[in-house]
Amino acid sequence: MKVQLLDLAAQYRKIRKEVLREVKAVCDSQHYVLGKHVSALESEIAAYCGAKFAVGVASGTEALLLALMAAGVKAGDRVATTPFTFFATAGSIARLGAVPVFVDIDPETYNIDPVKFESLLKKRGKGVKAAIPVHLYGQCADMDPIMKAARKHGVTVIEDAAQSIGAEYRGKRAGSIGQMGCLSFYPTKNLGCFGDGGMVTTNDQKLAEKLRMLRVHGSRVRYYHDEVGLNSRLDEIQAAVLRVKLKYLGSWAEGRAGNAERFDRLFEKAAINGVISVPRIRDGNRSVYNQYVIRVRKRDKLRAHLAAMGIGSEIYYPLPLHMQKCFRGLGYGKGDFPVSEAAAKEVLALPIYPELTLAQQRAVVAGIAGFYDRGTGARLR
């Protein structure tokens, strides 16, 4: 049985009429930039995330960039983050001429280790302007100790919630805990548009006003510019699509969580729990499973085996950021962040979308079990 990593067509078939109706209405209006759908979506996303304000921008990457700019991060400033994340997290820091300062991750959640984060601030706190904890794979980082350490050292916290809209940490939703939160609406996300799109959430009115100013070339009044900003606005058509999808986001998250629980049971029944490690969700957390990531030995051979069977998978992420060629100038090297480096060699994301069937999940588990039954695997430590 062939199983795609992500089947967006299955989702689209269910909402096609609604989406096309709203897109047609936007086309008929001929209002494509910062219109009523953007304004309404900002209010709806803010409410959904438990934040007071939300500002629509052109992409998740530019959400990070604008949040850093709003926080006053400038060239030479240091910004703490994880080396085990998508490139945009550290790339946005470097784009401003600031310096990414990496902190290793927790081996079970893959999120930034709060103990190591606090240790970094104790040693180098005066040089750290901001921090970007990433809520990876749909699960929030351990935010209470992160926020406590950041407040003590005067560090602005920007949540990278690109993969975690709707995720919860001790009753609070991703994007409502730090000074700002950054969302991505890339098509593969749990809430994805039909291209690029992003949003910044905040509970601070002044930050919201600054973000709105920065996204239109630093202008509050047309043709008068207080700062050098960006042209980074969420398109009206994308906002209309997202408003349709937002109505279903809760049920889609439940579908992903149900599939995750079913995967856990199937792997246990297959008696290969000693060979693979399934996702660990911390007490007090609610994951939205943007990815369902297992940890395995001989990961690359397993992935090739699944691909030969027509089963999709993906590696998030094969090379930690501190080892990327473009960041060699930071002075990091192999062995500096061993937990991240080990994860990069062992993690594999499996299909988890809400429309996934029981038969498809059984096929995925059978494929993995068959690979290890052939004696090609090695047990996890």
C-alpha cells in the first residue's frame, strides 16, 4: 500500500467549495492587500492562540525577522536558540547581522534544554538580547524555566511556533507565552495556506503597533517612514483561505493526536519498541503533531526501505545548524552540541495527517517492523 507523507489533496477535497467561494469573493472585490479577511484573521488567530494581538505577514520566516526587529535586535547582538530546527530560525537572526548563540536540546522532546539555556545566560547573559525557543514538531518547549531565566537577565523571548499552532503548555497556547510568537502558514503546516504566509502574536500593544509599522516599510502614515522596515504583508486571498481552514483546525488536530495514539499502540503491538522510540509528550503539554517523529538506528537505510515500498517519510533535520557551511564563522564544530547531532542522525518523520487511515498506518508499521525483522536494525540504547 502506498502512503504519502502528506496528502493535501485529501484535505482540499473536503473544503474545496468553501475555499473557492471565498477566493472568488476576494477576486470580485479586487482588494488583495491588507483587506477585511486579513483583519478578521488577525483577530481570530489572536483569540485562538490566547494572545491579545496578531499581525499578518508574508511568511513564517519574515514573522521571525520582524519579531526580532520589533524587539530591537541589531547587528552584533546575540540571540540564543536551538541548533536543531529549520534554517529560518537562525537565518533570521543572521540576516539582521546578529549572532546566533546555540543551546543544545532535550533528547526526548527535541526542544531547547531549559537547564542549558539558563546556564548560558548565567555565563553570557549580558551579551544575549533575545531568545527564540522553538516548539518543534508540534510540542511546546518547557517555557516556565525559560521565561524565568529570560526575565532575570532582561532577555526578550520570541516563540518560534511555526509548527505548533494550537499546542498547549500548562494551559497556555503556543504564541501567548513569550513577548511574541511567530506562526507559519506554509502549505505543509497544520494550518496552511496556498503559498507563503505568516503571523506574529503578542500581548503587548506597543509591539503590535511596531510590527504593523515594520511590515509596511516602517511607515505609519503612507509615504512617511519612521524606520526601515520590510514589505511583508499577508495576502488577502491567503487570509480568506486560512479563515476557511481555521474552522476545521481543532478537529484536524484531534485527528492527528488520534493517529499518534494509534501509531503508539501499533508499534507496541509489533513488539519493536526496543528498536524505535516513539514521541514523548511531556506532562502538561498538548502536542498538535505537526510531525510524528520516531527515533531509530540505521535511519537512512530504513527510509530507503520505506520509499521502496511507496511509504513516505522525511528527515527533520539532517544537519544541525551549528554544522551548516554558512555558520562556520560562528566557531562551532562537530561535538559541540551532541544531543542535537545524535538526533539529526536518528529521527524520522512518518505520515500523521488527519485523513490517514488505519490500513495506511498498519502498512507503515508493518514496513518498519519488516525492516528490523530482517536483522538490519540495531536496538536503541
